Amino acid sequence: MTNTQADAEPISASIFDTVFFISPNNQLVESIRDFCASKNMKLWIGDPDSPDVIAIPYRIGIVDKAYMGQKSWADWIEFLRDTKGVSHEHLLIIILPPPFSEAVLDEAKKEFEDAHDDVRFTFDTEGRSILKIIGDWLGNRSKEPSLFHDATSTIVPSRSGEKTQATFRDRLEELMNRIPSEDTNGKVNLDVYFKFRIRAKWLLVQGLGESHPYTKELDSVFLHDMDPFAAGSYLLAAKGILEALVKDLDHGLIAVKE
């Protein structure tokens, strides 16, 4: 994971003001960087072959499909389908390989029809259409009192804190119920393990923030290499962390982000 302030303090990505970007197009990234500066937003440049696109929270996601690794792309689409309707409102912009093709566009639309509602597609490699899409999207939401009012404002939550807390608690329980178990050989399917850990990281980042002690503790467990004989013990450690988090939530010791 990288950000645009490599020589400064790391920025904190947020569902309120972060533009997440995966593309090798340097001209486009400079245009997006200037746009973010003018709107007091943050730009986070992701790694195409890492869980960045799942783990990093963002308000607007810009992803170049041709630049994403095939497995990372497939895992992301599956993740979007799993979480559709329960995540925050955000815009996805998918860059498709030029030149324009109806067949490519139809295929892309079909891929996202059960994955995310607010998604736009572009073949524009210079970024003019992307900046217009973002500007129009933010502008439309500035008319709603529960969303952006201007370039420096934040979103006023449309749900109460209690509902947010309960939703996070329910999703945490669901995640714990999906912890894969070891098979008879003492191994854990590494693909299942990988998907579980990026879902767990995503949930804690969304609900608690990337710098929260529980998020950092979970990260420390998953820093290990994915040894098939050790994955089971990593999952047990992660389960212990999530169980402790549930108890703290129930005792009112944890505040969930709205």
C-alpha cells in the first residue's frame, strides 16, 4: 500500500474523503492528485496485486481493470458481491482498455450488476471524463443534507450511532462464523484463509479505523507468511482478537465509526 505523501507522515484513508486509485497512468494520477488538492481530499495509490482495493477505505475508487492482477480482480468482485448493500455509499470508476467497444462495456456491466450499484465505466485514458464523473457525482450529493455540502465538509451520518454499532456487531459475528476450520491434515485452504483475512481487515478498518489498537493487533497476526501448516494457528489467534472485540463492544468500551 502506498500514498501520495511518502516522505511525510502516512495519511489515514477514510470513507469520507479518500480517492483510491489503481492505474499505471502517470498523467491521470497527476490530474487526480490536483483534483484532490483542490477539494481537500486524500489520494491513495494502491498496489494492483495486493488486498489494497479491499482493505483500504475510500469514498471514490478508480480502478484500471487491465492493470489489476487476475486473481486480485476476481477476489475483489467476489468481495463486492458479498458486501453489496451493507457497505458505505461510494462511487466506483472502472477504466476499461481503449478503444471503445460495446462488447467490452457490456461484459464489464454484467460483471458488476450484482456487485455494486454506483459504478461508472470509461475508456478515457487522459482522465477528462473521470474528473467530470467525480465532479458531477460529488455535486449531485451536495444537494442532499446527509452528504457532501462543500469541498471541506464531511458526511453527516444518515444512521444513528446505535444502529451503526449494532450493524458492525452483527457483521463481526457473521465474520467469526465464517472462520475456516482445519482439515484432517492440519492444513487450511490458503485461498479461503486469504479471503478471510482481507474481509476481517476490511471490516475493522471500516468500523474502527486503520490505526485502532484492535485493527493493528489483527494486522500483527496476519504479518506471518502463509504457511499452510501454521495458518490454523493464525486463525485461532485472529478469532481470539475478534472475541475480545465483541466483549468490549458489549460492554460499551468500543466506539464504532459512523
